[in-house]
Amino acid sequence: MHWKPRMTEDTDYKLDFFKRLGLADETGRLDLEKTKAAYCQAHKNRDFEIELYWKRATYFWGFQVSFLQLSVSF
């Protein structure tokens, strides 16, 4: 299934972007299956990045609490 975007003034650079990603052919038609797969992969990557962020934040706050506890006890 292919979809042809509406022509706007920013269509040229968008089509170039999609072509470089391999999501559009030379006529400017987007391959919806490839596009959907690319969005799913991007979503998985973002979820992974957010998960790592929270792990780092928890690790950081653990150190902060332990140092605060040490400074209060002395």
C-alpha cells in the first residue's frame, strides 16, 4: 500500500528525507509497511532510552541519599 503526500512548500525536503531513509520510492510514494516498521523501531528505541534514564536517575538519587545520610550522621 502506498500513499502520496499532499504537495506543500516543505514537501521537497520531506520527500528527500523519506527517500534517504528508504521509505519512499523515486515517485515520492511512501511504503506504509516500511514506515510503520520504522516508527515501531523508533518507539522501541525511545522506550529503551527512557528506561535507561530512570535507571540512571535512581542510581544517582541512591548516591545522594547515602551521602546525605553520611553527612547527617557525622
